[in-house]
Amino acid sequence: MSISLQDQLKNSGLIDDKKAKQLKRAKNKQEKLARKTKNPGTDQKKLELDRAKAEKIAKDRQLNLEKNKQAEKRALAAQVKQLIEMNIVAKDGDQKFSFTDAKLIRHIYVSQTQIDQLSRGTLAIVTQKIGQKQNHVLVPMGVADKIEQRDAQVVAFKAQQSTVAEEDDPYADFKIPDDLTW
């Protein structure tokens, strides 16, 4: 059985019992103080592990934020799809209505009453995505406003509400013919 260094020093006569007890108390005080401050000697490996752990936590937070953003985008897309599907107004007509969509002129065939509703701003045209295909459908203006809040790119045509009449309009006296289509 091995003998501790303190016992060896006692046996050799270099220290006495009183000195050994003082050294033991001093050592216990240092350990107690280290436990209280929770700052035992700084170890380089421990610092590196803490730094690596902090980097991993930051990286995980960033990944979680990205996943949350993607989930939010999917949820908004699902809401838009549901709004469109639940509020489609059937296109019934043979008159061509032209509108611009992303700098392209598009056409849909609707009835005369639907053309009037589109020009007054009670109906709007939105893009419905079915797989890879895009289809333009009619929805009420209130639904188009809700869709526009979620994704403005889906709304293809929305008539501008102009309640203020132009006072200096030189063409105010000339009425647009009913049968004029472009």
C-alpha cells in the first residue's frame, strides 16, 4: 500500500502534525473557494469546448430560423391556395378581356357582366398554380386584398379605384363607347 506524501514527510521529520493540519486546511479552503466562484483554473481545452459549443448553438439557431421561415412561406402559400379555391368565380362568357401580367398581355374569356365587374373593381384576376401550370381565375375583390397581403405576386389584375375625378381632364367630355375592347 502506498503512503501519501504528507505521511512520508511526517515520518522523515520534515514536518510535524500541526504543520500538516495547516496545509490540509489551506488546501480545503482553496478548493472551497474554487467551488464557490465556479472558476477553477482556466483550462485551454475547456475554453475550446465552450467556444465550440457556443458556435454549435448559434449555428442551430440559424438553421431553426431558416426552417421557420420556410415553414411560414409554405403556410402562406397554402392559405393563398385555399383562398383561391374557395372563392373562384366561374368564367362564363365568350368576350375576351385583356390584362397585363408581368409585362405580358394575357387574355381570359368572360361575360359582359364580369367585364363590368372587373373594370369597376368588384372582381380581380389572380394566378392559380396547379403543379407547373398557371391558370388565371376570377375572385372577389375582398379575397384579392387578402391574397395580396399574403403574396402580392399572385394578384395579376386589380382595377384601380379612382373616386376623384380629374378636373383638368381634356377628354372628360368624350365618353368611351360600350363596344370598345382592346
